[in-house]
Amino acid sequence: MKLDKVQITQFRNIESATIFPSPHLNVVVGQNGSGKSSFLESLHYLGFGRSFRTNKHKSVIQSAQSQFSVFAECTDHKDEQHKIGIMRNTKDEFLCSINGERSQRLANLVSYIPVQIFTPQSTDMLIGPPTHRRRFIDWGLFHVEQSFYTQSVNYAKILKQRNALLKYQQIGKKIDIAQMDYWSHQLAIYGEKIDKDRQNYISALKIIFKRISEQFLPEFSLEISYNRGWDSETDFLAALQQKLPYDSRIGYTSIGIHKADLKIKADGALAIERLSRGQLRMLVAALQLSQTLHLFEATNKSGIFLLDDIGAELDLDKRQKFIEALLDTNTQLFVTAIEKDHLSFVEEYNDKKMFHVEHGRVNEEQ
Ligand SMILES: Nc1ncnc2c1ncn2[C@@H]1O[C@H](COP(=O)(O)OP(=O)(O)O)[C@@H](O)[C@H]1O
Ligand SMILES: [Mg+2]
């Protein structure tokens, strides 16, 4: 999917902006506080329905205004045109618009555009809690495996029911054993399916990652492993039953795909303990690039990649390597920098557009 036209209104310090991006490289330059990250954040809303900086939707609505909107006209990999958009107001209501139809199902919108982002905080994916890494895997699955979304919504609903029963037991209330059995069986069905999808996805990703990490971090031998969230020797239902006495004591389901994690090792040691900050950033870049490539190879779809403050994040030669590799996968790129010098190598690139941001105004440079 390529964005052909983007219209932003009342989003942070961007009162109103209409831009016609390049399908390839877009460079966004501006002083600190001019609105570069806000611009990327508005595009992030199209791909995720949320910000990458805050959980509070209200804080992105322009001060003294009651709503923001982001609309885009885009072209997909089959050369078909689409119009999509999102609006949110200060009452916390939101609305998506897809080809003229209004919807309140965010999944309808976010399935349109695979958006990825690399920011100064991206190493949280490696350093932070397992949720970050599950989100990483599930983003990829969501865009390549059609059934994944419904499966994971079902899993979450069933987990909630089962946990409610366990909570009852924990506080000493009598529960219906048959009901517990039913939820365990249901949870096992969806859990096993999602686990299989994740395992397949990671196996495919590993092959691409090997190739990419040899280019980006040639000094290390890197290895990804997946912990599915329960004992690798048992099937999920048997594991749930074994754990039932323990789960009844603690009042929730302690195993399952909601506890899964990714481990990345460098020369046999945990990557987060072995690699420097800069090397960890390269590792995240390599992982994200592997996803972009996988998406392209598996579905022929290309996504949108947002790179915020790249100058502060990667050395010049790595910056260039990363951007060139992304452009090779037909990704539409939006890269921000405080100074053009941070991206001096793009001068020789064709098919790019340069934008200048000042006090929330986004202007294309001629
Ligand atoms: N809700 C809002 N309404 C108006 N302005 C805002 C809002 N939220 C943030 N800003 C302002 O938007 C400006 C742009 O911030 P940002 O996009 O982070 O800049 P940059 O990434 O270019 O350094 C900042 O000056 C900030 O104070
Ligand atoms: Mg910024």
C-alpha cells in the first residue's frame, strides 16, 4: 500500500496539512519541536489506531480543539485505490472511514496498511517486558495470516472467562467443574492454533533474519528462539490441566500463548547483555527489516515505514544501509531528521520528496 495523499487536521501542533508523498522515499526535516514526530504519529494512527508516544488519545488532539482526523488516499499492490481515515474526539469516540463507509471496528482500518516504526524507543522491544516481543510477532502474523485476528480475539475472550472462574475458586466459591473443563478445552483449541501460526511465522522469519543480520551485525552470530508459553513437551490442554491446582490458587491462567516470549542470543549469550546500545538498535532494525521482507515475499504487499530522528539513532553508514534495504522491499518510507546533513546520502536518490516542517506546517520543497 502506498499513500498518495494525506490530509491531517488538528493533530498536535499540525492545524491542517495536505501532502502528496513520494511512493518511495520522503524526507521530513525541521527544528526540534516543529512537528516532525507529530506528522509520523498521525500516519501511525492509520496503521495502528493509536500513537507510538502515548496511550492517551486526547493528548494528540490539538489544544482547544475537539477532534483530530487523518485521511489518506492510497494505492494497493494490485493497483486499486482506497480512501481511508480515522477521527477521534475529546469524548473518546472514534470512527474509521473506509472507502466511504463508516466503521467502528479498528481492525478493518489497520489491516489496510502495514505500518512499522523505528524510533529512539525501539530498543524497548528487546529490553522491555515480553508484551513488546509478542506484539512484534503478532504484528507480522496479523498482516500475513488472515485468520489470526479472529483467533486471537477469541482466545482473549475465552481467557477472560476462564480467569473469572479461577478468581471465583481463589476466593473460595464453588464452581461448576464442567464449565471450567469447557473453557480449558476452548482455550486449548485457539491456543494451539495461534501457537502453530506463530511457530511457522518465526521459522520463516529466522531464515530472512539470518541473511540480514549477517549484513547488519556481522560481528555476532545471532539466534532467535521462541518460548510458546508452556512446557514444550506437552500439549496445551494437558498442560492446562496439570496447572489447574496452581492456577486456582493464584486466580488466573499462568500458561499459554499470552505468556510467550522471544529470546535473542548473540554468540550464545542474551543479546541484551552482550550488545552495546548502538548494536541493539541495529538488531531491532534487522528484526524489523526481516518482517518487512517477509511480508513482501509472502504476500507481495509492501508497507509504510516511519523512521523518527534517524540521525540520533544510527551511524551514517548504517542509516544508509537500513534505508536502502527498506527501499529495496518497495516500502514507502518517511524519515525525519533535524538537519538534511543527517541524510546527505539521499541526494543521489531519485523518486524522493523533501518536506520541511515549521510550527506545525508541512511544506514540500520544490
Ligand atoms: N495536543 C497538542 N496541541 C498542540 N500542540 C501540541 C500538542 N501536543 C504537542 N504539541 C506541540 O507540538 C510540537 C511538535 O512536537 P513534535 O512533533 O514532537 O516535534 P519534533 O518531532 O519536530 O521535535 C511541540 O512543540 C509540542 O509542544
Ligand atoms: Mg521528534
